[in-house]
Amino acid sequence: MRWADVVGVDGSDAALAAVRWAAADAALHRVPLRLLHVGPDAAAGERYVSAAWSTALEVADVEAVPDVRPGDPREVLVEESAQARRVVVGISGLAERTGLPVGSTAEVVAMHGRCPVVVVRGQEPDRGSPVLVGVDGSPVGETAVAVAFAEAAARRVPLVAVHVWVEVEPDPWVPVDGRDWAEIAESEREVLAERLAGWQAEHPDVEVRRVVERDRPVRYLVQHARAAQLVVVGSRGRGGMTGMLLGSTSRALLHMAPCPVLIARNREEPSAG
């Protein structure tokens, strides 16, 4: 079976930005790109898809396939994710024309998609800037690290691996001032190095920049994303339960990151609780 990328199309600027990103990505990975419009007006859909097709071909020589159909864009995009290599959506495009809250389609697809989902937002990324990945030590986070290394290798750019450790509730028997914060930070750096070691061996040509911070993950991921072309995160965080469809950090990044966000996911992961 030949996997294809699917990008949501509706004629909005946000959707066209997603098409531009998806076209470059499909060409990079040498896969077809399906331009999917879902809505009640087939004639309008044909116009949107035609404009998207022209936009895609301006970016790269990619095999673009038009697809117009009726229905709810959220439901159809989630259904299509079962057969897609990845699904790409703009953060506000599809929602604006349905009367739904801004970004709701992107969030629903990111939460329930059965394949990796890319939410495109912010300015056109610099193709020479690094890929950014959040590393939390969870099994789902391991998938994000694997995807991030592959993306950095394909783009021939550095990988910035950010590990943010959060202070746990203090032990009432241990004075806060008595903690050896330097020792804790060094331990966290060792954790990050261990998590990256196997992947660095598999991708020796990828330059890796390690960042260890003590704070809230979203703050530092957003900060470092300003200099990145893509941020990769897992679908659930270290504390995520099976029924949690999207971790709080990943969900916040969908609305705050200044560059495209890739929600990494294994196909066997549950997507509907």
C-alpha cells in the first residue's frame, strides 16, 4: 500500500499555508499529496481545490490528487487519517467556515487522528532552521524522538532536544533550601542523554543540541520554537492516561507555537479513549 499525505483545503489563507507546507513535505518524503475539501458546496470545493493544486505545484513538483466530498470536515479528516501517512491542517482555516470555534477542526484531528498530524500555524518556516522535539521520557515521547530524528535527517538540519523537568511536590521533611539543584539538573541531563543515545547512533549525521530546563514545558518549547521550522511532540505526556487523547503540553502548543506542530503517534495507539 502506498501511503499518501492528506491536507485539508477550504480556500482560507490558513488552509493554503497548510497546502504549501504539505507540498514541500510530500516532495521531501516522495509521497503523493491528496488535497481534500469537505463541505456542502461541491462547486466551491472544486474552486478551493483547484487553487490549492496551483499553490502546491508552485512549491514543489509533487503528485497532487484532488478530492471533494460532502460531510463534516472533522469527521472525514479523522476517518482519512486511518489510511494516510500524515494529515496536515491549518490552525484556523476549516473552522472559520463552519461556525465552530477557531482551531476546533485542527484540534479534533490532532486529538483523534490515527496517524501523525501536522498543524500549520505561524510564519512560513525557514527551511534551514532546526527541528525541535520535546523529550519527557514517556513511551509516547519516544515516538516523538524517533520522528524528530527522521525529520531532521530528511531536512539535513540540526535537532534541538528540549527536556524540561518540573519540580515535584516538596518533601515536608526535606528543607527546600537544602536541595542540591545542581545535582538534580545533572541527573536530568543524563536522562536526556540516555533517551537520545540510540537515536543518535542511528542518525549519526544529525547534529543534536541538548537543552535541559527547569520550568513548565510549554514555556520553553514555545521559546525554542521561535527559531525552529517544526516542533515534534507526543500525543500524550509522561502523566497521560490511556483515555487522554492529547496531552496538555501538546494541546497548548497547537495554539501557541510560532511554527508548525507535528503530533507524533503510532498507529496502534488508541485515539478515541
